[in-house]
Amino acid sequence: MSDFSLWDIIRNLLLAGRWTVLLSLIAFVCGGLVGIAILMMRTSSARLLRQFAVMYIELFQGTPLLMQLFLLFFGLSLTGMQVSPWLAASVALTLFTSAYLAEIWRGCVEAIPRGQWEASASTAMTYMEQMRHVILPQALRIAVAPTVGFSVQVVKATAVTSIIGFVELTKAGSMISNATFAPFTVYGLIALMYFCLCFPLSLYARRLERKINVSR
Amino acid sequence: MSLVSINGLHKRFGTHHVLKGIDLRVKEGQVTAVIGRSGSGKSTLLRSINGLESFDEGSLDVDGVRITVGQTDLRQLRLKVGMVFQQFNLYPHLTAGQNVMLAPTVVKKTGKQQAEALARDALAKVGLADRFDSFPDQMSGGQQQRVAIARALAMQPKILLCDEITSALDPELVNEVLAVVRKLAEDGMTLIMVTHEMRFAREVGDQLVFMHQGKIHEQGDPKTLFAAPSTPELASFISSVS
């Protein structure tokens, strides 16, 4: 049996940590884009679109991320489709993130006074024009802080993908822990790394919140 | 020829019958003042003229555009009808100039330079040529309301609707806004205004509409009606506000 130095452990965790960061970014960017689409449907005047958006949000908020991941990864392979852990993890996290972001942003859109809708409607703007030029620019300002705050949840949620064999920080940790028999050291280091990723984000979110409260 | 023609308009909010058959004609260049107690339906009537409220019966004609029950495409109507609100409703993230330029650029696809010239012109008309780059929260209520008027004018509407546009203003700021409206009226703008400024309605109005319980209770020349109301309801309303 070979010996593992502390540096070996840290180095391997950091290498795996890259995938945690990358997966978080994918989830956040794709989830954001899908989230905007769901938000548009959720606030549109077409009933069918609204109902679809509500169902979408309820489905992905109302079931554990773990189950969504299982269904995507194992469920789809039952139908003969080959789904890589990368793809399954990215898709599942995108769905999860988009459902939450759509709801967070809906709150921000609804916080914009009705008069803004009426004033823009009275100058013959269409729904999309109102959203693009009047509502979203204002909603975005109040959305920044809760959105950055939610990104912390996304980073932590990536840990769940270890269950389908995606080698990110947590999965790498359990592998290293099996080899080194030093679970306390390894998991302690993992926790520390997640903290180093998340703490700056929550700190930033808090600062943004303060800034928005004092500015116009 | 009437510019605005409202025929048999009914509006219900659930079981509450707000407008009970409104017929109204407005000629080009005419100033119509709509008065009445709160809850008489005057704001709902005004808001239905640019489609902010739908109606359940009747029809609305504005300069060749006909709106019937359940119509959802209101673009043609709204291109002809501008509106100014009690709460100004300026876009807080845009400067005064940008507030005015937005609809012409977005809706009419007017070029940036042309839109800016249009906006400067409209702001000058309301006496705010020097506030092009000010944000709404850097201006007084009276100035904000004048920007809102400029914003509506920049779309070159045939009619301007004013919904209690001085009610949210401090008393000393009311006159600067009314002066702008008076100037518009003199320049031949067709105006329909819901107002509590009785003196202004009498001096500037060509037509007075008194709303009572969802109907037009009395209608006619403002000076005549104020001097000699023919119904006890109008008489008691006039004495309660003056």
C-alpha cells in the first residue's frame, strides 16, 4: 500500500474540485437561460403557457434532486439511450436551477408596481417590449442579491451528482477516503473547499443587498 | 365628426356594475372634463378609452379604430391615445429624456437621433428642456408629471387622457402641471381629463361630464352647469367640493 501525503489528498481534491466549479457554472448559466424562458411563460397572459410553467416549477421544486438525477440517468438508459454522467448531471441541475430561479425572478417581476405595466402599455408596447425595456431592467436590480444567494445552493447541490458516478469534489473525496482510510481528514477538507466556494458568494450577495437598499 | 365615440359601454367587476351604459362623443380639439364622486366610474371610463380596462358591452371608436367587446389587439388604439397617470409612473431606471424616447424608438422604430430630437422637443414643451439627463427621483412631483406628459406627447397621440394628474401633487406644484395642460388645450390637443380641479374644468373645459353611480348623470357646457346644475346630485357634488 502506498502512502498518501496530505498534499496528495489536497491536490487530488482540488483537481476534482474543478469539475464541481464547472458543473456549477453550467447549471447556473443553463438554468438561468431556461429560467428566463419559464419566467416569461409564468407571467404571460396565455393560460396554457402559465399552466405549463406552474407544473414545471412544482415538479422540479417538489421532488428531490436525487430522484430527478436517478430518473434521468437510470431511467433513460432503460430506454436504451446512453446517458453519460456528465450529461445527466448537467441536465438535472439545469432543470433544478431553472425552476428555482424562475420563481425567485417571478417575485422580483411582481414587485414592480402595476403602474409601470400600465404606463408602458399605454404607449402601445407589446408584452415582450414591456418586459425587455421596462420591467426586467428594474426587476434585475432587485434580483441580483437573491440570485447570487441561490448560487450557493447550486454549488452545494452538485454534490448529489456523485451518486451517479460523476467524479466531482464529493465523489473524489469518498474515493480518496477509501484509499487513505482517513475519512475525517478528507471530508474535513472537502467541507472546507465547499465553504471556500460558497462563503465568498454569500458574502457578495449580502453586500449587493446592502448596496441596492441605499441606491436608487 | 367625433374623434371619440363611446356607445352603450357597460363594465362589471364581478357582480359590481361599474359602468352602466355610457354614451359619449368627443370632438377633435375639445377638452372634456369628467367629474364625480369616487366610485362613480369616472376613472374606469377613462381607462377603458385606451384599453387598460376591458368592457362587457358596447363599443368604442377612436379616429377610425373600432374596439369591441373582448378585443385584445389594442395597439392601433393605443397609438392614437396617450395617457398620463395620477402616480406619474415614470420609469425610474431611465432619465427623463430616455423615458420620453423609449416608446418612439421601441414601438415606432424611430431612429435614435430623431427620437432624441423629438424628446428634447417634447421636454421643452413642458418646460423641462434642461432636465433631459435627470432621473425621476432627482425631480419634484410636478416635474415628474410634466415628464410623463412629454412622454405621452412624444408618441404624437390624437387624444390625451389625464387621470387625476394633479391629485398626488403637493398643492404648490399643481399649477405648473395645469399650466402645461392649459397650453396643450390652447394648441388644439383633444383632452379627456378626470379631475378634481373644478376651477380648471370650468375655465379650460369645453364639455363637462358628471358621472354618478356608473352613468353620465349630467353633461354640457361647464360654465352653464357649474352656474346652474339641473340635477340635485350635481348641485350637491359642486357644493361639496367648492
